[in-house]
Amino acid sequence: MSTTTKTKPKAVAKPITRTALRKLINQLPESELVAAHRYLCYLRDEGDPLLSKLRNAPTEDEELSHEGWSAIQEGLDDIREGRIVSRDSVWNEPP
């Protein structure tokens, strides 16, 4: 004799949308808005590992050399004079 057990189907989690988050934020008590703001800023800023590493990188303690400043100026001049190649045109060039 075979018995079958009925199991509840697993609930499918709906994707979280910005609209759903806005609705939730609108339901927060005024006293929690500062905490919500801080946490959302944390997720935006510190949640990005690259951004976090850049923020925590040591400060450069050496002066930029004359050659370094000249290279920066040359690059800015190239941009102003239109002597640049777009990233897209480089990526789309045949090998």
C-alpha cells in the first residue's frame, strides 16, 4: 500500500522592487527615518567592495612630480583638442 504525503508548495519569493521599498519606507515611523537613511547610505556606499577599498586606501603622501603634472596636463589638452579615441571605437575595432 502506497501513501503519499501532501506538502505545501514552497512560496515563491517576489522580487523586491524600488516601489515596494518606497512603500515600506513610507510605513516607517518618523522616529526610524534617520536609522533607515543611515542604513540605506551604508548599503549604497559601503556595500560596494571596490568603493569601500578606495575609501579606506592610504592617502598618497608624495608630491606629484613635474613629469606627472605634465602628463596630466597633456591628457587634459588632448581631451580639449579632441585628440582622443572613444572606448567604444576601440572595443569595436577588429583584431
